[in-house]
Amino acid sequence: MSDHVYKQIELTGSSTTSIEDAVQNALQKASKTLHGMRWFEVTETRGHLEDNQLSHWQVTIKVGVTLD
């Protein structure tokens, strides 16, 4: 097994549908410019309200990226 070193990057994704979609949106957008993503950790979950109703989810994640 080889040793790995990771850089952590913090991202916040949002979705009007679900927490899972918010995470997926953040990861999909990041994958367009980041390479070597290996893991993520949810660090914060919150929602945005409009007229006392849930408008969208916001989820902050830390993503581990393998260094070359």
C-alpha cells in the first residue's frame, strides 16, 4: 500500500431538492477543475427559508484531494 498525502478543500453546495443533491452538486462542479478527489466529509448543513418555508439546502463539505 502506498502512502498518500491529501489537501483538504472546503466547498458549499446548494439544492432546492435535498441535502444529498447539495453534496452532489458541489462534487460535480468541483470535478470539472479538481483532479484526484478521494473522500469528503460533511461539516455543516443548513437551510435557507423564504416566507417561513424551506427554499433550499446548503451543505458544506471538506474534500480530500490526492497530491501528485
